[in-house]
Amino acid sequence: MKTFVTLFRKNAYFFLPLLLWILVGGLMQSIFSPEELFMGINQNHNSVADVLMTGITYLGDGCSFAVVLLCMLIARKYKLFLIGLVSILAVTLIVQVAKHAIEAPRPLLYFQNASFVHVVKWVSVHYNNSFPSGHSAGAFALFSFLALIDNNKLRGLLFISLALIAAYSRIYLAQHFFADIYIGSIIGAGCSFVVYGLFEFKNLTKTPVLCPKAAEAALLAEASLG
């Protein structure tokens, strides 16, 4: 448990906003209905946003994570490649099992192709397996992974912003409901966080932050030998 507390603290610029998102998102779902949350986002559209959201939504596509993994291989960062691969595989497994077990309708099917639902004409909109959002899970898994491995922890703010925008695009494009992206974000970020923590357990438990007594003993032993 202490391992994950340390990991959270080291990457607070990403995971504190994530925690805030989880709290606010849960509160929003307790106040508003699924229809209200969907319409509140989907109905605020314009031609420029149509283009932007179409591109941004691909941040949650598996191909985006594949590009990052390819970069890890090219850079010979084999351990990071393995961590990323296990993370996205875990996300894919959880999401696909949930999708086919729940079989929730997507907005167009739910609203029976109502004309008030905004769709972007060049985007193919799906009808089934809405819950949870795979793109949202993929985006949060990707940007959680990047936040964890990036030495510049301040960039965590950028990563969480991109993950949230990618999730937002799924409602804008009429592909998902709010609950879909909300749970998807938790699955994605959770998988990357847990997998990274398990792989880095030994390294994290060696840090003075996590084991101050062990660090003090090591220093005393070194001093006595000197």
C-alpha cells in the first residue's frame, strides 16, 4: 500500500486532478440524469469543434498507445515497453468483458436516432456496447503511463488535460454517455497506476520516502564501514 502512496505523491500533478475528476464526476451523476449530462455536452457544438473533437478522440485509440510503445522499443526501454503493454492489455480485457456483459445502448440507439442528437457527418457512430468507454479508458491509460514515466512531473497537468478532453470528445461525438467515460477513465488510469506500481515495487520500496528507517540504517552501516 505504501508503494502506491509514494507513487501518488511523486505524480501528484496528474493524480490529484484525477482524484478531483472522480469526485466531481460522481457528484454530477448524483445530481443530473444521464440524459441531462449527455445533452449538456453534446448540444454545445460548432463546426470548429467538430473538426477538433474528431482528431482529439483518436488520443484514446489503441493506435496512439501503440505508437508510444513503438517509441519505447526504438529507445530500447524494454521494461517501460513491457509495463505499457501489460497496462493496455489489462485495460482492453476489462473494457471488452464489461462491454459484452452489459451490452448497454449508445446514445443514438437510446434516443432512437432523434434529430436533436448532434452527430458529425464524417464520423461513424456506433449503436451498441456503450459501457464503459474504450477510448476514454485508453486515453487515461496512455496519459497515466506517460505521467508516471516522465521525469518532468509538472507535465502531469498537460497529460490529465489531454485525457479529459479525449473523454469529453466521446460524448461530443455522440458515441457515449457520461457514465461510460467516467468509468472508462477510472479503469484506464487505475490499470496503468497499478501495473506500474507492481513493476516498480522494488525500486519504490528502496526510496527514503517510503522506508526512512531502512535508509537510516543503511547510512549508519556505511558510516561504520568508513
